[in-house]
Amino acid sequence: MATTTRKQATMRKTPGKAALASFLGSTLEYYDFFIYGSAAALVFGPLFFPSDDPAVGLIGAFATFGVAYIARPVGGLVMGHFGDKMGRKKILLITLGVMGLSSLGIGFLPSYSQIGYWAPVLLVAGRLAQGFSAGAESAGASTLTLEHSPEGRRGFFTSFVMTGYASGMVLATLVFIPVAALPHDALMSWGWRIPFWLSIVVLAIAYWVRTHLDETPVFEDAKEKDAVASLPIRDVLKFQSMDVVRVIGMSVMSVMQTIFTVFGLAYATGAAGFDKTAILTVNAVAIGLSMFAMPLVARLSDKVGRRPLLLTAAIGCSATIFAYFWALSTGSIWLVFAAAFVNMTLLYSCFNGIWPSFFAELFAAPVRYSGMAIGNQLGLVVAGFGPLIAGLLLGKGADGWVPVAVFACACMAIAAVCVVLSRETAKTPIEELGAPYLRGMALRASQSHGSGYASSVLRTKSALGRE
């Protein structure tokens, strides 16, 4: 019987299609992320937060960037609950629609000069909708792809969730480079809107692919066996609360990404005096190349484990963020690119290519979506406000960036400690993932029905993830 279940689940697995669907969904999410971040750094200050002091307007724009990260844990909590109860595919279709339509709406917003305070209010509303959707997207896509992946290659296939990050960034930059080169009046009136309007194209493609994707074998088997968690958030916090805490801490590593892509863009084109197009191009190339680095790193993690490479990312990025800001102070675009390549393309890929599989693997199937979404999104709150915190820490003079780099390193240290405290999962069979939950459910069953029933529960839980 177990062999039959394994064969049936294997037949229903479509890792390539799942990876493509996750790639496209993440492309939309991060396309929207980067166009908003670029607009916040370059135009939203004067458009929505006019002030005699440009720094005040920039801080206001960065604050709206961070607001989405408050909504993300809410989206993770709500949509994670329904993803564990109703299925991964249905919820991912909803999150995709909310993200695309809210981005499109931002592109139609009037400015402060047209409707006054309603302009920033509506901007915040659109950003909150983006955050709510994004809070469920990455966890759902990671869960779906992981559960469609074959044993021994879970890291590789699930890494395509974050190759979508690189794809979205490159796409957003390619759109924003000609927009940023427009005459000032054209940029501030209609030019900045074009990248937001174009998100509808990515939305249509990603939505079509996801409608043609099957639900995961893990969730289908859970429904057949009536083993779907009645209240996933309660169970994950009861039995795997420490795993949630570890994911929160490791997710703080994403501060490196927002410092580089959002604050770094504003600093480079402001205090450092670089041309907007030049810095956007450097960022696009450095992160675009990570599309190739992430699957390679993830495949390596399938062989040597997730933790060694995550620690490499934390330690390496801590050192090279100093090199990146120092390069900006030299005025040499080639030094800036070299530092960006090492920091983002090589080292940060050791985190970005691996966390989708590692975070999902820490949790048992019935609470996987909820546990990963809550932990990841709570940690990302710090990352979301990273540019704002960096702006407040920025000092005067050529070395004013040093407190910002120290802040980024402190976040890396927190993440590194949580990696050390986490268990390795790369070679753990999928039916044995989330052992604390499985043991807790067995104990609960034993107390209610006796040890024989508990053993039956353990076998059922194990069967949920088998190929």
C-alpha cells in the first residue's frame, strides 16, 4: 500500500511546471517590488511627500516602502491558513491577482499637487495590498514547488522561486532605465507610471501558467486521508514555535537586499553623485547574473547541505557590504560593479537560492505554508524598514555610510546564529520533515486514544509527503 501511494504521488509530481509557475509568480512579485523601490528612491518623494528638505520627502517615500512589510505578516497569516486548508494552488492564484491589480492601480494615482493628502493615503493603501499579497506569495510558491520536487533535488527546483526575484529585478530595471532617462517633467508627470502599468503583462502570463498547474500530491493525499490541519496556525505555534522563531531570525538576512537595491540606489545617485542609469545598470547586471548562480548554489546545497552555504552568505555579505559602499565613495563605476558582483551575485545568492527550500523543509506538510509564511514575513519586517533605518543612520561626510554597513552586519549576525541553531534538512526524506510537529501530533493522539492510535497517526503523517 505504501509503495502504491509512493508511485501515485510520483506520477502526479510536475517539478518543472511547478518551478516555472513559481518563477513567473516571483517575477511579478519582485518586478513590482523593484519598480516601487526605484520609484520611492527617485520620484515618490517630491510627488507624494513634497518638502523643502528633499531628505524629508525621501524618508517619507522609504516609509511607504516599509509599510508593505507590516502587511506581509498579515497576508502570510491569513493566506497561509487557507493555503494549508484549501490548497496551495487556489491561494497562489488569489495572491497573484491582488499583487498585479494593486500595482496597476498605483500607476493611476494622482499626485499630492492634484489631490493633496489623499495621494499618500492612496499610495499607502496600494502598498498595503501589495504587501498582503507578497506575504503569501513566496511561502506558497516555495511550498508548492518543494512538494512537487523529487528527493535529492528539492533545493534545485525550489530555487526557481528566487530566480524570479532576479528576473523581476532585471525586467523592472530594463523598464526603468529609459523611464529614468526621460526629461524631468515627463518623468514626474507620466513617465514613472509606465512600469506600473506594464505589470499587467507579467500578471496575465503568470496567471495562465498557474491555472494549468496541478495541486501538490502532498495536499491531495492529506485531503484524501482527512489529515488537513483544522487550525494550522495553532498547531504550528504549539509544536514548531521555535522553528518559526528561527525562520524569523534567518529572514532578517534580507536586509542586505533592501539596503543594496533601495537605500544603495538612493545613496549612489544622491550623496555619491552617480548617474541614475549607470547605477540601475550595475544593479540589473549584478542581480541578473544571480539567476544563474542561485540554481547552481541550490544544487550544491542538495549535496553538501543548506546550512554551510547560508553561513557563507551571512559572513561574506557582512564583509563585502563595506566594500560596496567604499566603492561608491571612490566614484569608480567599475569598482562599484565588482563589489556588487561579489556581494549580490556570488554571496547573497547563497542565501537567496537556498532559503525557499530550507524554510519550507523545517515544517511538516499540514502546517508548512502557515509556518513558513509567518516566520519569513515577520523577519522581513526588518528588511522592509531597512532603507528607512539606513536613511536615519546615514552620517555626514565621506564615511557617513559606515553606520549603515554596521547595521547590515548586525542583521547578518542574527541570521547566522539562527542558521547554526537550525537542523539540517537537505537529505531528510520529505515525509520526515517537521519532526517536532509529527511527534507532537502523535503525543496528542496517544493521550486521546492510546499508543496504537498514535503510531497510526505517525504513519499517516509520514505518508503525506512520500513520493
